[in-house]
Amino acid sequence: MIKPFNPIYHLQFIFIICFLSIIKISCTPIKPPDVINPDLDFERVTFKDKPAGWIADQTANIKLNRPVYYMETLDSLVVYAGHYSLRMECINQANHPIGSVETNLPAYKVQGKHIHFGGYIKTENVTNGKASFYMRFESKSGILFEGYTPSNGITGTHDWNYYSIDTVISDNVTYITIEARFNGTGTAWFDHIDVSIDGVPFTDNVFYHLKTEKGNDAPDSLNANQTLWLRNHIDPITTIIPDTAVDDDPNIAFKDMQSIEKLIMNAHVVGLGESAHGTHEFMEMKHRFMEFLVRKMGFTVFAIEANEPDVDLLDDYVQTGIGDPVALIHNLEHPEVQTSINPKTTLLNANEFLNMIEWMRTYNESKCIPGPIHIAGFDMEGMQPAIDSIRTFLYEVDPTYAKAADSIYAQLLQYQLIARYIYRQRVDGVAIDSNKNSYRVINYTNMLASVEEINWHLELNKNAYYNKLPVTTVNHMLHYADIVRQALILFHSSGEKEWATYRDTCMALNVEWMRLQNTPATKFILSAHNGHIAKSNGMGLFLDKSYKTDYISIGFLFHKGSRNGFVVENNASVIDSIQDETSYPSTFEWLLHGTRVSRFFLNLHDASIQDTSSAWLTKPMLIHNIQYGDVFKEFFVQNLSNDFDGLVFIDNINPYSKLK
């Protein structure tokens, strides 16, 4: 086993990471151009009357348990043109900071060009604030330009008027953001936005052309030789529906997966990714992959991107049949969206996931070979389940020390609640939140030292614990103690990049811990987002450098469709369907869509930079890369041949079926 805090593994990962090395603003009521991108005109609805391609800041407020001040929806009754306008209404009379609904415009290839941005605004009883449009240019070094129209904002009650900004786009701009902004009481409506570059309306075709980001080498279309190569190298997948049987002939059931078998060969760790969480097709395909890898290739551990202690309870059901799997799935948590209204929320709350669990249980009951199979977790975002298990363990094997640990863990859980609400305060004293509530803040450094004190106590006394309980039980409790430490450090990480890097570090170490608890022959399936299993960064990088050819990474991509994700409803974060942006010319998935094959597998090892017909596959290209919520940027540049050994492509995705 490894110690709960083993510097060697941390240094190993650090070594790998180190290895990577002029403005005119007008308010003239003129008529804007007739041709408008529908996204800018608020005519495309996603979920719960929300505008497609835009993001509201209240979503971030809900995820961080911050107060919500405005309700942003599409309004079909008050419009300037078309079917909908954007409505922003103050719902918190006591406080009214700036609320915004924003979207990003492509900046690459438009530097130095003239941009016109305008639209219509209507207000009703706006006081203590104003309504306006806003545009911002940003570079890596900071904000280059900010502009409001009208410059002083709109107050009171006014009918529809047109307001615009005209300026030149900075040479080194990397992001262009446009917003509908409102602060104060009352209601504001926004509609019929138009944008043009050098006088050319921002129509769909222009939009696609400008979306070709710097670093994206995807061709708009494939030539005849490239098309022929791609058609000859894709392997159609006949179905995503799992076989569900445990005793039929796997050679027949998985005949369409022979090329996948050839790729994996003797690898002991296979990563199955997904470019978006919350899809029916990806879940079903992973279920089928699991059956194939278990029955045809001898894999026995299916590990998922979920809190390890929670998943261990699911594994108890898989092994014994005791317990309610639906309740256990409901209990899986996604701490990033926890609120006092819905403390447990998970994107695994799906009938498709339940079917996977039930198949594992049936397989184990049938005593098939290889077996038994296990489900495991390698994430560490939640403290409570691990703490509950350690407390029970200590009262059984070390009751004297259990009281001291109880006191520390009680402070830790209080710290977690406080820090989540007041955004990671780092000092002792009293913090005041936005509702003027006072909270005692526990010093992070002292809290971490106390948690590590528990970990070292367990490590120093493990031999005595081995005399009282099975070795595997003790080892799991030692590891749970490290999970608590990981969660504390993760939660305290400042900035998204630091948070993501540390989380992937911990997930990689947790996978390694799982491997050390099993025999060298044990084979693991890792199910996570594409970003975690990709070989060029994070967990996937660690696995690739550590296991080399023993690790195979398979990404999952799609062309169009919708998924389940976290959205805001009644001031709470809930799971609902989200319509995603369809791939377009100059994106990789658009090229795959051009095959007219609805689902297939592609072995990226077949592509070569020396081959003019396949070299395009070795270059960086735009692909879907979506997290768990509604986002305004869905495509990012990625070098697929560096990140994945193979790809599963599914043309159309849909939301999973929710558990009752």
C-alpha cells in the first residue's frame, strides 16, 4: 500500500507537469441591418426560456451558493421584432449589483477591422441603476477596451430605442465579449442585436468563417484522397445498445468492435472519455464498452469520475446485492453545484447508469469468468462520506483518539461550509457575506495541519489496526483520510487552472492507489471527461508517462444534439436538458459528420504525418469540449493524435433518461 501522504507520488507528478513544458457611441433610433444571426436576435431557445449561446451570471452565483439578483429569461410578450426578447428583472430589492447576459465573438482574423455592435433596449420603472449594452476587448495581458451604450445607461420607463457602439478592434485582441447589462430595480428588455465587421453583417456564414481560431488547422472540407482515406479507416459501430447478456457468445455480440480489440491488445488501463457529460448515447456506448472489455478482454474494474467513498457503497451492492442502488446513485454528489436547496446533485442520476450497475450485479451473481467485477471512484471532491467512514472506523479500533479526530473533523466540515459561502477566505477573523451575515473563519493552514495530523496518526498505528480488522479495510480508511486531505486542498485552490491541475493530480494518484491494491494482472476501465483521460495533460498525462503502452485513451465526440446539465431554476441548480452548438466547417466533428456514418470508431494510430491523405488528423483542430453546465464557448483547439489512441464518433446525442 502507499501512505496517505506520499511525497514520492506528488514529486513524480510534479516532475511530469514540469516536463510540459477610437470610439463612437450613438443612441440614434435608426433601423439596424435586416440580416441578423439568430443567436444575436434571441430567437433560439435552449432550456427554460433561456437564449442559446448566451450565459447569465446568475448561473455562476447559484453554483457558488451566492445570492441571485436578477431573473433572465426570454419574453414572448414584449418584443421589438421576432418571437422573443431578452428580459432581465430585478428579484432582490435589497441588493442590485450588475447583472449581465453575455456571449463571446470570435477574435481571430478580425484584428484591426471596424466593428459595429447595436441593439434595442426597453425599460420599465428602472431605479437605483441603469440598463445598457456593453462590449469589451481582452488580450492575455488584460482588458484593451470597454464601451457602454448609451454611455450613461437608461433609467425610468422608456419604449424601444436603438443604441450602438462603433470602434476598431485592437490588434492583439483574443476575446470580444458583448453583454446586455442591468443593475437596479425594475425590468429591462433587450432585442434585435446586430453586429457587423467592416460593414459585413455577422451572418451565419461569416460567423463560421471567423470562428477559425488561432492554432486550428482543421480544413473546411476534405479533398477526395482525404475523404477516401477516412471512409476506408472508420469502423461502423452497429449499435450502442448494450448486449445485457452475461453468457452468450461475445465473439458474435461484439463483432463490430474487433478494431477496438486490436488497438487495446494487452493494455491494462483503458480510458473512456466524453466531450460532454449527461448524454444518453455516451452512457449507453460506455455500457457496451464495459461489457465488451469485461467479457472479451478480461477487465474487472470499472472506475468512474465520482467521489471514491460514495462509489465504494455502490460496489458493496455490486458484490452482495444488499442495498438500494437507486438511493446509492442519488447519494452521489457533485460538490461544485451543491446548495442548501439541493445538497446532492449528480450527472450520474440516470437510468442508463443504473442499468450498468444492475448488469455488473447480474454478472457477479452468475459467477462468470473473469470475475467478480467492481465499480470504483477516483475523484475526491466531497469530504463528508470519507469522514463518516473514518469516524466509524476509529471508534471501533482507536476509541481514545476517535474523540480528538471528531473535534478536528467537525471544524473541517464547518470550514467547508463557511469557505464555500464566502469564497475561500484564507485568514482568521470574521467574514461578512453579501447578505451581511457574519461567519467565523478558520485558518486554512491550521486546518490542513490538523487534518494531516490525523493522517499520520493512522499511518503510525496501522499495524495495530491490522490486528483488529482486515488489511483491505484498514488500507481503505488510510486512503479515505488522504481523500479528506485532497478535498481540503482542492477546495482551497485559487483559480480554475490551479483547481483543475490539482484535481487531476489527485485523480491520477487515486488510480495508482487502486492499482497497488490489486494484482498486477488486474485490468481497469476509467470513465471520465475527455479532458481527464487525454494524454497531453492532467490525469491522462500521468497515466501515459507512468504506464506507457499499458494505457490506451479513447475519446468520445459528437456532431450535434442535446444533453443533461446543470441549469438554474427557482434559484437552485438543477439538471435539465441543454441544446449544444452543432459542429460547423473548420471543426473536426464537421469533417466526421461528412462521412454520413452515424457512429463509428477511428484508430488514430492509422494516421501518419508522412501521409498526405491522413496527415490532417495529426494537427490541432477545434472540437467540442463541454463541461457540466450551459456554456457560451463549446469548441476548443486540441491535438487529437497527441491525446487519444482512438475515437468514438456519434453523430447525434440526446439527454440521458433521469432516475425517478
